[in-house]
Amino acid sequence: MKAPIASKKPHSITFHGHTRVDSYYWMRERENPEVIEYLEAENSFLKETLKETEEFQEALFLEMKGRIKEDDQSVPYSKKGYFWYMRYETGGEYPIYCRKKDSLDSPEEIILDVNELGKGKSYFHVAGIAISSDQKTLAFPCDEVGRRIYTIRFKNLETGELIDQSIPDTTGNLVWATDSNILFYAKQDAETLRSNQIFRYRLGESSDSSKLIFEEKDEEFTCHVHKSKSEAYLFIHSESTISSEMRFLKATEPEGNFQVLQERIPYLEYAADHYGDYFWIKTNHEAQNFKVVKAPVSAPQLANWEDFIPHRKEVLVEDFDLFQDFFVSQERSNGLTQIRIQPWDGSEGHALPFEEETYTAWIGNNPEFDTDILRFGYNSLISPASTYDYHMVTRSKTLLKQQEVVGDFEMENYQSARVWAHATDGVMVPISLVYRKDLFKTDGSNPLLLYAYGSYGFSTDAYFSSTRLSLLDRGFVFAIAHIRGGEDLGRHWYEDGKLLQKRNTFTDFIACAEHLIAKQYTSRQHLYAMGGSAGGLLMGAVMNMRPDLFHGIVAAVPFVDVVTTMLDESIPLTTGEFKEWGNPKDKEYYDYMLSYSPYDNIEAKAYPNLLVTSGLHDSQVQYWEPTKWVAKLREMKTDSNLLLLHTNMEAGHGGASGRFNALKELALEYTFLFLLEGILPDSN
């Protein structure tokens, strides 16, 4: 079967006196039958190309699924007289939300069985649950398309019946007021999907009666609503890439007016919680790596902010939690997370000890104030995800649950490590890696998959994955490049990988790849790369810059048509990301973005083997970006390497819904790598 050849319909785009001709611009026409026909032709081509691997893909899917405990349950947590948890049943794709009154020995009450709601639907997602203060009413947002546009539905927990009322076209963000009758929720702009409005709704009334109480009119900002841990205050949080503004209202007075906590100022970011007479605020005010301040509820403006955790140049404050007797902070130092405990009485604090060379730890779900127990999570590249209770007075910890890997997994069979690569400007970039000891070779012949993201200040921590064992057990080394654009080494790490420093993200990744080759973890013939969304942009950029460096690349829902997308303010995410990528209406940013935009820099040359995945209903990276990219690559590339596009016609940015369906897409990606590496379908 020959590869599909897309029709060329030249479309000129002129800006700053510069004209670009886009022959595949027409693919934006979602309702055009020719677009759907082309997507289906690409899917058919992929299916035919990989036809001989279908049995292997199915076996690989079952292998990965087989490691997952099907009848699993989360660790219960206590709140308001109930123990709350989520569980899965064998054969179920979706979670079942449950609670038990007073004791774990009490009868189980099923709050919501998502399997029942999703029955017969090709896509279904519930974005969490929210229970009213009187414990009688459940609100839950659900999406049946994958475009992250949610309908809020309700259930009477006394009768067990679904309430015949709903609120359509929301973001899924919602919170109850104290009275259990009023709900606040967020809506998005119908065209751009920017979360820009907060409504107040009274249970029992039509959704049309919802009252708009706040509208975020600055197109670079989004807004959402939430409640303080104390549940005493409701917050409306407006934020852009570089600025924040919060409003607050007593949760017992939901029909009152929200007050501004601190008005927005460019480059001032903050996020607040409440305890006692103070708001406790994480902020970057005169603190690049953030600090924690307190401000009286009666006068919370910037002039009254008092340092509680001062700024430290080498330590990034990521998060915090409040308890009756303790302040707990989650911090990052030298690329690794730390959890610190500070008693309110002023006595000496301490940090939880972690021993592995590379790992990640985080503050867990701690809804209760009056407790000496901190719940936290921990995992690493070789340690399955674990939930602990830590006694903050006695400093003892109890393992409550460790992710169960079904089968013959033995942690001691695997090795993790942390190495550092020299970037082009001399900066040292950390790499976390893991491999199976008995399959690892020191001669550079190991197949190696290098993963990275590198945008939005999102840190890519070393985490455990049971599905990744299918790579490791076939001799692959898996590595994470902690490149600039993420926040892995602090706020400066992010700021040095955005806007007019964005190319650092790409050159860091290339430096990591070259280091792994130089140290004989792998070679060019066995090196593979993977990234998704903004990480897909990374894949496209490095593929243009160094096509000789990789044998194969997997780009998932890749953001590759940077300039055209950022010039189009009608599509989701554009205006809110001008401070991330730049606004190409400014010629300096236009020229810089054009210098790395993957779509605009395709040339007539040889490229690595490439698998691209996409979702027709993607609200973040529109389906036409990866589609156009593949079409143009087919036209321009001079090699005979594989170029495959798989579009999920029923899903969005996150891929297939359900617990196991997504594994089929992962099995496709892994099969692509195994095929290139010569691990044939009949040799699994």
C-alpha cells in the first residue's frame, strides 16, 4: 500500500512583510469530507504497514494490562465523618467512587459508578467528584467527546437517584458553598476554550438561571474557582503565565461580593490558602524561586505581606500544606523534591529522608487540619508508587500501599542512575535513567529511549511505570532529559527555556543524547526519542536540527506549527501563551519562533523513522498540526524511512478514555520502537 499523498492547495500567510506559503492549510476544515478521508487514509496506511505486528501489539497490550491489578483500590482518607476512596473492578475501564461512614468496617456506599455511566460510549471521562457540605448531593462533571468540555450532573446521595438537572458546556471546575445549595463553576469561551467566567448556581433551578459573578476579560488570563483547606473561604484565581490575581469570599456568604486579595501586577505570581487569621501565600515577589508569606485576612494586600519561608536562591518552593500544629512545604533542590516539616511553635523543623539517587516525592491528600499525620507519596524509576502516613512528632512513617505489579517484577533486577550532560553554553543538564541489570551492555549497543517535555515550567520527575517494564525487559534503557523549559532545577531553569531562550530546550536535549552516546549507553543506530504536546514540538525541532542523531522518534499530539497557531487568536490556548512562546505579532518573536517551528523548517533531506499520534477532538493541539506536518514531511523528505500517522477519531489531547484503552495506543508506540530495533513480532 502506498503512502497517502495529500492535496496541495497553496495558502499565503503574510506578516511583517514576510510571506509563507502553506499548501496544507486547508486541513483545518474539520467538516470537510476530504480532511476526514485523508485522516482515515493515513490510519489505513499505518494499519497496513504494521499489519504483521498486529498479533504482537495485542500480546503487548495484554502483557502491560496483565501487570496492572484490576481489582484495585486507593488508600482511604478521612473527611467529615467518612472514609473516602476509589476502586476498580476486574474488567472495568472506569473508577467507582465510594465511602464508608465513621469506620472502615462500615458498609460500603457507592457514590458513583463511572462504568455504568460510560457504558456503550466510545469516550467517557469524569473529572472528579464534589460533595456538598451536608453530604447529601454529589456534583460531577463528565465529558463524552474528549474536548474537555464538561456537563455538570448531580446525584441525590440519600436516594441514590440521578437528579434531572445539569449544567452544560463547563470547564469541569466547580466548588460548593457551605450551605450545600449553591455551587460555583467555571465556563470557557465557546471558540477559544479559554476559561473566562465564574457562575453561581442554585441547586434545583434551571442552569439558565445561573448568575455570572466574574468574567476574566484579559485574554492572556484564565480563571478558576476553589475553596481554602479550612473551607472558610472561596477563591477565584485568575492567572496568566506571568501574573496572578485572587478574589476571596466567605464560604458561608455565597451571595456576597468577592474581594480582591492582591491586584494583578506584571510578573507577580501568587497562590493563597487560609489558616487562622491569615492567608498563607506562595509568591515570587522579590523571590525568583518563590517564598511563603502571610498576610492578615483583614488587610491581605502586598504591603502587609510578611515573610514566613524566606527566599533561597538554590531552593524552589513548589507547594505547601497547613495543619493545626505544622506547616509542611514541598521544595526542590538540585533537581530533587524534598518535604519539610515546620512546627508552628517555632521549634526546629526537619526534612523527610529519601535515599535513592533519583526519585520523586509529593505531599498527598491531607484534608484534615487537626492531625499529626502527614500523607505523602513517593516513587522512583525502580520503586513503584507508594503512599505513606508520616507522624510529624515521632518522625515515624507507615507504608499504607505500594502499587502492586502483577507478575514476576523484582525491584533488585533494575538499576537507576543520574548523570549530567554539558549543554552548549556549559550548563549541566541532569538525566535520569533506568535499565535492567542483566540486559545492560557497556559497548553502546543498548537501545535507548530518551524522553523529555521541557515547557511551561513542568518538571519531569523520575517516576515508576509498570508499562515501561515492557521496554526494559527487552533490553531498552529508558532516560529522562531534565532540560530547560521545565522547572527541574528551579525557576531560572524554566525562564532559560522559554520565549527568546526557547532554543535552549532543544539544544539541551541534543546535548543529553550526545552524552548518552559518548558514554556508550547507546549509539545513533539504537537511539530513540519520545515527547508529547509541547514535547512533540521538541521532537520536531530536534529532528530538523539533528536528523542524523536518532534512529526513530515518537511524537504524540505534537505542537509543530508554532507561528501559524500563535498568530491565530481564535483557537484554544493562543492568547494565554504569549508569555510562554512570545507573540509573533512582534517581529522579534516572529523571527525567533520561525527559526525553530518544526513545520516551517522542514527541508528536502533524510529524516529518522517517525510515528506521530493525534486526536481528532484535541482541544489543546488541534488535529491539523500533526496532520499537516506529516503531509509536508511526506512531500519533502528524501529517505525511505517509516513515516506513520495515527489519529484517534474518537478522542482528544489525552488519548483514549478508560483505564486500559490507552494501553493500546502505548502498545502501538512500543511496537514501532521494537520493529525498528529488530525485536520482531514473533520474538517477544
